[in-house]
Amino acid sequence: MSLLARYLAGQVLAASAFVLLALLVLFAFFDVMKELGSLGRNNYELGQAAVVVLLGMPGHLFEILPVAALIGSLFALSRLVGNSEYAVMRVSGLSNWRVAGYFAVIGTLLALLVLLFGEYVAPWSEQAAQRYKLSATRSVVAQQFRSGLWVKDGSAFINVREVMPDNTLRGIEIFNFDAAGELGWIRFAGQANWRDNHQDWDLQQVMETRFDTDGIHAVRSEHQEWKSVLTPDILGVLLVAPEQMSARTLWRYIAHLKQNNQSATRYELALWSKSISPFVIPIMMLIAMPFAIRGPRTGGTSSMLFLGILAGLGFHLLSRLFGHLGLLNNWPAPLVAVLPLLIFLAIALAGIRWVDRR
């Protein structure tokens, strides 16, 4: 990498890091305000709320880094233009397109780093935050209906009254139907614990009732093994929004939904968006170029920076709009995730070309 490329990268990364830190502090403040409403519930204290807020920071970092890269690139490049450093670079033979290439490389490297971060750090941190808070407030993970949580597993329907933060299940009822759609047996268990070494559940205090041609038979047992599609990974879906899950969890949950003939559109869109969204970073950096380069020469630096930030917010709103339209109209998830990216990439390249020709 040339000296100018390293200098540009240092300026942009330093400004982006400063903006990212400021935004994280702002989001942390909002999270603290949100957690204040839960203080006092089952001895939930300020120190525990602080832990929850800190564990939520990696998820915020994954979301706001594209915005930080946009604002950081705007400030860094406009400062270079204002100090006439950019003019010296241009006179020495550095073209706008070469700068765009540097920005694209820097942004792509950041995107790959964010992709790994969003896959391995942010989902774990978000789940840990939710589990910690549920444990501190002595709450259950999910009770989607008054009767509890319902899951379809092949020919069986599973009802779980309570899911605890440590993945313990309480009040499990399993209704199994045969190929003719008739109820074959009902199994009730007071509690179920996940066994990692066997990859199954240990049902406790089990009562199984079978409906045979020769009558109804009931069998009691203290323990019983149970293999099911309902695993801790699937239960993790109950803790975080689809957009905050890892790609691996989303992939497995989508396969589970399709296997049971259930709609997976929202999770498919979340999977594609999660895989593609980090590559918004180089596009945001390219969008910053026309606004930052043009600003000082027209005497409206502040207004051009403001317009550049609005362009980034416009991308975010357009992506959200396409996401909602995709869910409503059942559009293909790859199209919904990629199209806003391509639109703003075309806008960024057109803006650079326009500035370069001037």
C-alpha cells in the first residue's frame, strides 16, 4: 500500500473510530434510560443493569459502524480538502477514482471484520445480555400464549409452559399424530434439561398416555430421553430478534420452519441482510466522497456534510422500506437485501463521476 493510501486510511479510520465511540456512548445512555424502568423488579439493581447495557454494546457496534464510517469519511476527507492537502494529492497525480478505490478497499476490509464480529461476537453478547437480565429479574424466556410456547416437530406438536434462562423447560406436553391425522399419544413432563453430551432432552416426571385400538394406556416414569428439533439454538430465537441472530442459527431455524411447512420469509430476509449489510460500509464511504470534495469549493461545507449524512440515513430508510415491502408482498429475500445496495452504489459512482468531471 502506498504512502498516500496509508495516510488516507489512517485519517478515515481515526475519524470513524471517534464517531463510533461517540455513537456508542449515545446508545449506551439510551439503554441506561431504558433499563431504569426495570430497576427494583426482583432486586434488579443498577450494577446489573450496567452489565446488561455493556453486553448490548457489540450489537450496537454492528448496526452503527456503517453510519460511523460515513460520517468519519465525510469529516476526514473534508478536512483534507479544507487544508488543501487533497489539492496537493491531486496535483501529484492522485485521481478521484484512485481515492475511491482506496476507500473501497478500506471499506471492504472493515466489512469483512464486521461480518466476523456480527457472526461470532454480537449474537452471543445479545443472548448473554438477555439471559443475564432474565436471570436477575427471575423471569421466564417466553410465554407466547397463555398456554405457553407452541412448536411443531414433524407429526408432533409441543407445548412448553415456561422456558427458563438456562434453557430448562417446564410443563412440557407433546401431542403426537399418526399419518391419518389421529392422536396417537400424549406425553407430559414436569421438567426437561438439555444434555450436551447426548444432544437430547432429559424429561423428568413423565406421564405418557397412548391411544391404541385396545384402549387407553398410561405409563409413568421418572426419566425419559427425548430427541426433538427443539434445541437450545432454536430456543435462542426467543431471546433475540432475527436481525441479531448469527447466520448459522438463522440457517438452522429457516430449515426447521421449511421442514414444518411454515413461513420463513422474515428469517430469510434477516439472513440475507446480515450477510450483505456489512458491505454497506464501502458504499457509505464512496457516498461521502462527492459531498466532502465539493463542499469547500462551493462555500457550503456544513450543508454538504449535512446532505451526506442525510444520504446515509436515506439508505437506511430505503433498506427498511424494502424489507417491509418484501415481507408484505413475499418478494425474494436476495432481491430485497441487494437492491438498495445496488441503487446507492450507482448513486455513489455517479456522484464521483460528476465531481471528477467538474
